[in-house]
Amino acid sequence: MSAITPERLSLNTATVREQWDLAQCIEGCKRHGFGGIAPWRDKLQEMGVSKAAAAIREAGLSVSGLCRGGWFTDRGAVDQTVIDDNRRAVDEAAEIGADCLVMVVGGLAKDSRDLPAAWRMVEEGLAKTLEYGREVGMKIAIEPLHPMYAADRACVNTMRQALDICDRLGPGIGCAVDVYHVWWDFELEAQLERAGRERIMAFHICDWLVPTRDMLTDRGMMGDGVIDIPRLRGLAEANGFDGLNEVEIFSALDWWTRDADEVMETIVERARTVC
């Protein structure tokens, strides 16, 4: 399996969110030879969607995804406010030419212990968002999150669970596969095969540190942790994925404290040597 060259990389802007705004991320991706970018909606809206779309096109970058839609359980029901926000996310993803809209679906509703109710809300919200996504030609990518986030961020936690939802909802919906969230899953190989080319819509890389000092903001740079990234990348590619490798690192204690160009240079080196 060949090394990942810079043009096969996409920068998820969360990786340098503390150092750069979106305009700086776009320019940095171009300067370091990245092939793509994956903005977060807050940074996108801060810059302006149309202005960002033009800058991304001018830089010659692909958009591997927009982060993020979802959060269907936050209000305790899939009400019009939730649906409207997800429709806006679909429109934003379409305007910047994203390959998919990545969905972090939401955990338990406030003051609730009813996990099945959360699952029902998530599927209802995904179905309504997918209906609109089909109208505008935008793919919807469920991102299964590690089970430690089931209560507060995402009650969809495995590829099997995500693909079961995809089976029920039909074409236009698949998965964003983030190695940080799925590396531990003993069914992963079978589920990537089940997903195939049409439903592996994004592939995110970083590493799992031992010990992990914070549940949310202590991800590792590739090669600093325990994930066998080449194996997982090989499985994704063997099952048809040929998109960009999107680097998404939340790192309050390390990489968010460093010069952003150093971070970008390290990504390029680690992609070449350990991924």
C-alpha cells in the first residue's frame, strides 16, 4: 500500500481551529500541498459561505465533507428548528461542493435515560434531512462515535448500527469512518465490506493516545497512539473508498498549542511515514 502524499490529504479545520480561521486554513492547505479541506460550520459561517466557497475553488481544493449536521435529540424532539438547521447545513454543504454532510446525531435528550427514544429521534431526523439532501444532491454521512459519547454526542456508535439505519433509509446515506471512533470494533472489517464504495463516504484519521487525558480534546497525531491506521486505511480502500484522508485532531493539550504550520508539516510527514 502506497504512502499518503499531500494531495491525498484533507484538513479538517478542527485540527487547527485554535490557530487559524477558515481563510487561513484554505491558504495553509494550498501552501502545504493538501488536496482538500473539511470546514466546520462555525468557521464557515464566520467567513461567509459564498466567500468561502469561492476561496476554496480558487485554491483548487476539494471538500471532503462539511462538519456537521445532526444533533437531533438536543431539543427532546425533532422539531422544525432542528429540521431547519439541518436543511441549512445541507445547503451550505452543497454551496461549497462538499462530498458529504457529516452527521453527529446527538445523544440522550436532556434529563432522559431513554436510549431507544433517542435512537428513534435520530432516525426520524436523518430521514427528514436525507429527503432534502436527495432534492439538492447532497450525500448524508452518519459518523458513528465511540461509545463514550453515547450519552451526550452520538447514540450511534458502531458501523453496524449506522449501516442498519442506512439500510432502512435507502440511497444517499452512508458513513463517515473516523478511525478514532471505530478502531476498537471487532466487526469493523465485515462492516466496511458491507458498506462498500457507495456508503464509505469519508475517512478520518488521527490516533488514540494511551493514556487519553480528556474524552473530547486529547486525540493524537498519527503515529503517536495505538491505532493501526495502515490496516484500517487498507480495509477502506479494499472496499472501494478512493477519497481523501481527512485529518481531524482535537488536541487542547498539544497540537492546538503549536504553530499551525508546524502542525501541517507534521501531518504531511506522518502521512508519508506511518499511515
